Amino acid sequence: MTKSLSVLSPAKLNLFLHITGQRPDGYHELQTLFQLLDWGDTLCFTANNSGQITLDMPDLGIPDEQNLIVRAARALPRGSRGADIRVEKRIPEGGGLGGGSSNAATTLLVLNQLWSIGLPREELMTLGRSLGADVPVFLTGKTAWAEGIGDILTPVELPETWYFVLHPNCKVSTAEIFSNRQLTRDASAIKMAAFFEGDSHNDCEPIVRNLYPEVSKALKWLSNYGEAKLTGTGACLFTSFATKAETDVVQRELPAQWQGFVTRGVNSSPVLSALA
């Protein structure tokens, strides 16, 4: 029997990002707070017995065998199981919103259920770590305080917050930022309470602003409406508000050369709701 499911694969924001060290394998130790959003890509899965994984999505210039969705599907023990996967892409590439990682985690979670594999969460987390450092938070499906390489997660219940997210007309290479010699790699670790008292920043922001003038320009503009921050390594920026009405004001006044959207923070991923 053919089984299908369509789910929202959520974007995320890094509400802060401290780089606290670098491991021998090249991965960076960090502290961050991942905020899941009620906005993202839509992934439609149709399971079958073809033994093949087919992917229908906008051309991002990435061969299927390197695409995180395909890699995630192939990482599961599937035998003759197959799937047709269609992607309605909204999360921008190189924006720091975790699109690829979210899509990979969504694929693992959905196909694990549609194919009736039943891998426990611990095994899915192991697969997720092999695909990327940000995949585990999307597998957990909870807004979370993160340490290690981003895989030591403590779920956090945040009050409802609205965000305006601005995407400048550029994309940032995460590898370029993390390999930059000027990147701070010895930031002091903080307690969660310190973040809520305002003691935080993004260690990547100075480098990104220097290398990508459009990001710096957009951040200056967004700062007129509140505290503007870079998410992850960028290029996207965000401000937070208590109400949607305040956020809509920024959307209406956004200059034509940039894109942006209004979104709400959520404590639990819509993927978990879809699978429940």
C-alpha cells in the first residue's frame, strides 16, 4: 500500500553563538540556543516498494548523491523500500537557518515511520550526527540550549516570540567563516541564566560583516527596529517582537532589494506533531 505524508520542515534561528574551542577533528565547540520556527520548507513523502529514492526539488546545483535528503534516506536500513520526495523550498541556501539539516532530520523521522523501520531515537541521532552538526536538534524536535558541536541538547521552553527574519541578497559559506583565522575560538562558556540576562553575542558576526558588506548594510537597517542579530554564520538576520503586529511593520517597510518574512518561535517541531 502506498503511504504519503506532507510535513513542514522547520527553519531555526541561533539566538546567540559562542565558539568556545576547536577539536582535533576540525569541528568547533560551541554554545548556542536553537529556536525552532513555524516556517520552513514543505516535504512531501510517498513511500513505495521500488527500492529507489527519487527527489523533486528546485535545482540548487547539488547532485542527488550529495543532497542531504537523499543521503538521509539512503542511511536508513530500507531493503526494497523506496520513496518519492517532493520539496517546496523556502529556506534560503547559505542563510544560517538550517535548511539542509532540517530536511535531513525530517527525512529520517518521516521515512523511519512510513517504512515502519522503528529505529529508536538514539540510532536516528547517530545517523543524524554523520550527516551534519545541526541535524540532531531537528531530530530532537525541541527548541534547545546546545553545547559540544551542537549535539549536546537541553530542551528549553521559551515564551511565545515573533521574529522578523531578513535575507540579504547574498549567501554565506559556513566553511569559509569557520576556517577564518580571525574567528574567535576561545569564548568563555556561559550559564543559561546569563543569556536571559543579555550576556551573549554571535562570534561569527564581525567576520561575516567584514566579508559580506550587504549583510552589514542590512543589519544596520534592521537595527532601526530593535536589536538585530545574525543567525549562525548568516547571511540571515533577525529581530524579535512580542506581537505579530510589530513584526508586520518591519515587513511593510522592508527595502525592495532584500527579502524577509514574519515567523513565530515554537518549542516543538511541526514534524513531531505530523508524526504523532
